[in-house]
Amino acid sequence: MGSKDNKLLSKDEIRKTLYTWEGILPQESLDSLEEALENVEVTAEECEAVVKEYQKEFKRTQVDAGEAVGIIAAQSIGEPGTQMTLRTFHYAGVAELDVTLGLPRLIEIIDARKSPSTPLMSVFLDESHRKDIEKAKDVVQQIEMMTIERVARSVELDLINMEIQIELDPKLMEAKGLTVEEIEGRKRLEKEILNISEREQRRIGRELHDSIGQQFTGIAFMMKALEQKLADKLPDEATDVAEIKKLVNQALDQTRGLAKGLHPIDLDAGSLTEALEELAATTEKMFSIRCVLKCDEPVPIDNAEVAAHLYRITQEAITNAIKHGKAQSVQVELACRGDRNVLTIENDGLDFPEELGTRGTGMGLHIMNHRADMIGASLDIRKAAGDGTIVSCSFRNHGR
């Protein structure tokens, strides 16, 4: 009898033993037990003991309906998360560290996100830098992204004069190794980079229109002539040529649309409204969505640079609405409101994430903000009353 009890179970016998527990334990649990027991040598008595112990733990972890499991879990994770943040700032050598706090940090921990909001980067210094604090700071200053808000003591909006007044903090600027001249130089450099980008886009637009566009036009005429020659003798081939000509004309239209987007020639004539109308029409045609311009009264923009930046802001907002917001309808409005002009781009797509608005991440958002800053305008991005996002750019009307 004793030798029978000590007999090791085969895989089939383990499976049969676990089969008797069906309906008592979940099938997933039985599958996990079977996989674990098949890799060890167990007797019938040991197998039964393992299953009973598993059932005991399973019953212990069950909760009644309505029990506040979520609150307990949040408290269990939230308190260590707070302590972790505090220990981060108390860690020796930490002068400044940007970490995600509150609920967003809990979401990152629970979801195990591969791309956290505030990722950390370890930089290993060589012998000549690791023992010299000033040299180490120089390395940090060279690789750290710096915004004006991080060295400002206060940022205020003067609604009377419609100006943004920034008071720089000398201590913060010294810590970051910055001077007023360097900040002004960076602003001039940003403006020059945008101007270079604008000139390059216009050059590419002219090339598309004057070179590739003309070649497409020539090919279309040649295809039409070939179609006429083949119409009587080879009607089937003539039909194929007609189809190719149709595709060439479609490519020509798309090329012209791209050329106008890169080089809105109407802006040079001082008509931003016409350029925006053309942009809306091109958007409707290329992306098969509704895109309209609303302009109840003429809004003259005599400055070509201001008009170009407003056009690019509109272009970027429409692109974001289609690409990220999955919008099906976009309305562009240009209006005069007292001594201010307001350009508004509203879409019915996905809501704009609030954390993006507060952090200002995304190359497109940075460029729109820079363009608005270049012309002394204020840019606001907010959630629409229903679904979607509203981008508004307010700038001074010098003509009133």
C-alpha cells in the first residue's frame, strides 16, 4: 500500500486529477497548475495537497461584490509613489529634476509605458569632466532644452497694450549660464530659421509649379494627341491612353496643389483671404473632408511676413486636425474684433490632450507658437464646446 502511495504520477494521471477540480477552480488556474506539475515529480498525495493549497489561496483573494478594491489599490500604489518622488528630490547630488507627478505617474507605472512623459537620461562623463562641477554643468547646459519660462521670474499679459511682459530671473539665468544678449540672439536665430524655412518652401513650390508642373502639362498634351491618332484604328488602345491621360492630369492637379501650399503666391499680393480659400479647397480635394473659410468682412493684411506666418499656422492646424484628430470637418475663420484680428481653426475631430497643451510638446505646436511669437500674436489651443479642438491666433490690427 505504501509503495502505491509513493508512485509518481504521469502527465495523463496529473491531468485526470486536475479534471476532478473543474467547476471548483477556473480553467486558467487548472491549466497553470498542470503546466507547473508536469515539470516536477509528484505523487497522488502531493498533487492533491498542491491543488488544495491553491484553492485555499484562491478563496482568500476573492472579494465581495461592491468591495472598494480600487480605493485600496490606489492607496497602496499612491503612497509609495509619493515617497518615491520625495526620495528623488532628496537624493544626493540632485539639484533639479523634472518628474511626472500625481495620477499621470500612477498611469505610467500601472501601464508600464515604454515612453514616459518625463524620461531620464544617464550621461557618463569622462575623466576631465566628472571631477569638475563647473565642467559638468557646461555639459548639462549644452544638451538641455531651455525655454524662456524656465528662466523667468514672472510672465504677465498686458491686455491694454496687448504685450507679454517677461521679467527674467538673474539667479536662474546664471545657473543656466545664460545672458540677456544670448536670449535675444536666440530669438533672432529662431526668426531667421523660420525665414530660411519659408524661403526654401517657396523655392520648392516654384520648382514644382514651373518645372514638374510644366512637364506634366506637356505629357498630358502628348497623351491627348496620341489618343486622337489611335481613336480610329486602335480604339481599345485609345481608351487606355485616355485613362493614362486622366491619371497624368490628376498628378498635375496634386502637384499644383502642393506648389500652392508651399508657395502661396497670393500672399505676395497682400491677399491672405484668397490664399486661405485656396488652402481650404485643396484640403477638401486632397483629403475628402469638409474644409471651409468663413470671412464675413475683408481683413486686409498688408505685411507679407505676417500673412505668411498666419498661413503656415493655419496649414499646421489643419494638418494636425486631419493627422492626429481624425477630423471630418474643419472651419477656418478670419475676423476683425476691435483693434484685434483673430484667426480661428476649429475641427470636429478627437479632443486635444490637455497634457500636450500644458507641456507644449510636439514639433508642430512649437513651430506654431514660434510663428505667433514672431508676429507679436497670441496663440491659444483649447477643447471645442462639443468634440474637437479650437486653435485661435489673435494679433493686432494696425489698420484700425
